[in-house]
Amino acid sequence: MLLKRKASILLSSLLISSIVLTGCSSTNKKESTSKNQIDPFKVLENEDARKAISLAIDKEQMTNVILNDGSKPVNRFVPDGLAFNEVGKDYREVAGEMGYAHNDDEAKKSWDKVKKELNFDTVEFEFLTTDTEQSKKIAEFIQSELQDALEGVTVKIQQLPTKLKTEKGSAGDFQLSIAGWGADYPDPLTFLEIYYPEVGRYAINVGYKDEEYKNLISKAKESTTIDESWDSYMKAEKILLDSGFITPLYQKGGAYLEKEYVKDVANYSFGPQTSYKWAKVSNGKNEINTTSSSDISSMDTAKASDSTSFEAINNVMEGLVRVDLKNELIPGMAESWEKSSDAKTWTFKIRPDAKWSNGDPVTAHDFEYAFIRNLTPETACEYAYVMYDIKGAEDFNLGKTKDSSSVGVKAIDDHTLEVKLNRPVNYFDQLMAFPVFFPVNQKVVETYGDDYGTSKDNLVFNGPFVMDSWKIEDQYGLKKNEKYWDNKTVNLDKVNFKVVKDINAAVNLYETGEIDKVVLASEHVDKYKDSKEFKTIKYASCNFLMVNAGNLPKK
């Protein structure tokens, strides 16, 4: 395919760029001399302005030129390959395509309408993103698209470490921001609920409020069949996309290199992305060395909110269930489970040989404590809403009641956990593989208080590995957990992660044999695509542009 001239020019500039993004970058356009500048939040409150932004971004060029890793340009939010009905049809196939496709002419029309209506000449948007090299390239591409298509727009890019970006985003201190969401369970709700007004984390971040959307999601959750729920989900998804509060960009693909002596690293399309429980190597070292593009933000399951933290947690902790190499559900801390005939009561039997790394037994009480802790308003768990199908969970989390016993989770005894739901949730057991449902040791949490989860020394573990080292912004390492109930299955002695934000530097480490696995950027794909070590994966995820039109920065 022939690339547009501006995309070719942009790619060249990205490869030789010496711009340092520390809160701003060049605009690659003539600066306007007009002084009639408007408050950016006032512009973003206008639906036509948000529509213009969505229309102005050429997602196909982004995936072909910037990513080149199998990622797929999209205009819709819920990815394909996520949810299937009783006859095997994909939700995406049934719902069809929706959202705004790239169209510069329509973008200009909508933008001119906004400028005339609000009577301004220029506006500057702050664009918030993370401090990785790929984030920089994506941000510069979008910056170029918006500044070229929308007259009078200046986009100032600010790159921050993941934790700081998350904090700034939660405070509403941005106008535009790149975000990504990976599925936590196989249902459209795992995407649509993050924009559930006043509750979903991204709805809060951008101030999204729409009663019809809210009612449709509630209706879907009360539906008795998959097809009934999908009908409501489809309508809700279209409302969200038409609002322009979100501009889907691409369904993430991944390209990576892995040494031939590395086997059985489990990669998942949703939830935590990788497990090393079954991994093995034949090079005689019995360990895997790899890199991470960002540091862990927290090892506290109530505080973690990013893929790096979830991956680390998934390897040192274990919930009631676990997902295996074939992406199938298998027993974890629960040796068995059953649901009632109405699918509203689930009973999990905790295995008697489950232990924490300090020797304490893992009991049903650890799960009850963890669930209630995550729902307690003062904990401020960003993923608490994922638990709202549990009876009484939403009211308790929103402070409508202070009675934790009203929440439908109870340790019947040390080895029996009962969970009561508001509605039938046929995939509830699959939810249990997500870290927010993992147990925590109450004694350890109360010993360390606010410091719990901030270093390897104020944690205990119940998964295949324990955290052996953790130096912020440098490295973290895992070693085999000898007290893990299934430790005989764990082949590796260690897994070592070096934090390397520059992908080129990470690839150099791979080429020199210092690491065994590395994620590739677009410029590396053509070089390695014929290698036996080259691999790809498609994730049930969506990367998108958040448009903050209603969550003004807190003063």
C-alpha cells in the first residue's frame, strides 16, 4: 500500500527525532499570531469538537507506520475475539462496525462549526501519555494529525512515568490522554462498564455522564440471555462512541522475540498478560531474563491498575482459579467450586495445602477480607466496580451503607467461601482469575499499613513465585516459591525483569544474549519477521484517546 506523503515524512522524523518530551514538544506548524485563545475544556465540552478530533486521526496509518506489529485500526470499542454467544458468533460480528472513521474533510467541517459557534481562533490541548519511546511516537503522530486537520489547534505533549500519569489522569489534569484497556473477562461489559457514569474509572476521569447509556448497561446486566444483553450493549456502545468522549485507535497486537530454548510461557489475550508458572528453558540456566517497559506501580491488589503490576502480581499471587497454557480455567487456591441452580450463589472449596510464603495457611477468611477491603471506600480501589455483581457490593463501596456484613461474601469456615450475586453471572468463576479477587493476608496488611505493597519486604505471596528483588525504575526479580501448593509444576528458579523504556535498548540486550525475550517496536518487525524466534499475539484490548470534557482539574 502506498503511504501518504505526510506519514512517510512523519516516520522519517520519528526515527531521527532528538526531541525531548518533558511537558511539551514542537508543533511542526507555524505558530498562530492570534490572541483569541479559548479555554480548552470549554472547547471539549462541545460534541462537534470531540467529533472533529475523532475524525481527524488516520488510524490505519498509525498501525501501519508507527506500530507495524499486527495491531488493527478500529473505530469501535469492544474488540473482536472477546465474547461469543451460544452458537459461537462473535459479539463484534453481531454488533458490526460503529464509531467515527477517519475523514479529514468532515473533521474540518465539524471544527469550523465549533470555531464559529464558540468564536475563537486558537486552542492548546495538553496531551498526556507515558514516558516510553512508543508512547512518544504515537503521541507525535496524533499531534501531527490534529494540528494538520484542525486549524488553530496546538497540542502540547507531556510524558510521565505510568504512576504519575495515572494520578494526573484521575485528577482530571489533562485534556487528551492515551489509554489502553484489556479485557478482564469474556463479556462486552468488561469494556463498557469502565465508562459507566459516576462509577467506571474512565467515566470519572473524563466526566462522562449519560443516563441512556447508564440505563442500557443496567438493563444488559439484568438480561437473562446473552443475546438480550448484547442488544443493550450494542446500543450503549454506539451512544458512547457517538459522544466523542473516546476515540478508539487500535486493537493491540504484539510482536516479540523469544529464544528457542524458552518454552511454555503462557500468554493471555485478556487479564494479566503472562504467566511463568509452566515456563522452562533448555539452556542450563533455569531462569528467564527479560525486560519491562515500565516499573510496577504497586504490588497491592487494591492499588494496582496497570498491566505491568498485574503481570507481576499474577506470578507471585494466586486467586481461586488460574488460567492455564491453553487459556482454560483450572483450579488455583480453590480445589473445586459449584454454583446454585439459579447461578446466583457460588461456593468455593479452598485447598487445605495452600500456604502463604511466611508459612501461614491461606484460608477462605483471606478472600473475604480481601473482597471487603477492596470494596471499602477508604481503600479507593480503582477496580472495586468489577465486584459490583456481588450482593451489596455497590452500596457498600459507594458509602450507602457502612455495614460490611451486607456484602454477599462470607467465609463459612477456613476452607469454604460463599459468594452471593445480584444476578446470574455465568462467567463469575473466570472473574476470579483477575487480581482484584486475589486473597491478602490481613495480619501483613495491618502490620505495614499504607506501606503494604510498596516493596518486596512488606508482602507475602501465595503464587508460583515470590518477589526476590525490586528496585524502582531499575529492575525486579522473582524466584520460585517453595511453599506454593503446586511448586513441583514450577520449573524455573528465577525470572528477572530489567526496566528498559527504550525498545531499541531492549532489543540490543536481546541481540547480545543478555535477555531471553523482548517486545518489538514497528521498526524491528521487518528485520526479524522471518526469524524462528519471531512471535505474535493478538490481545482482546483497545487502545484509545480519552477526551476530558467534564472532569475539570481539582484545585
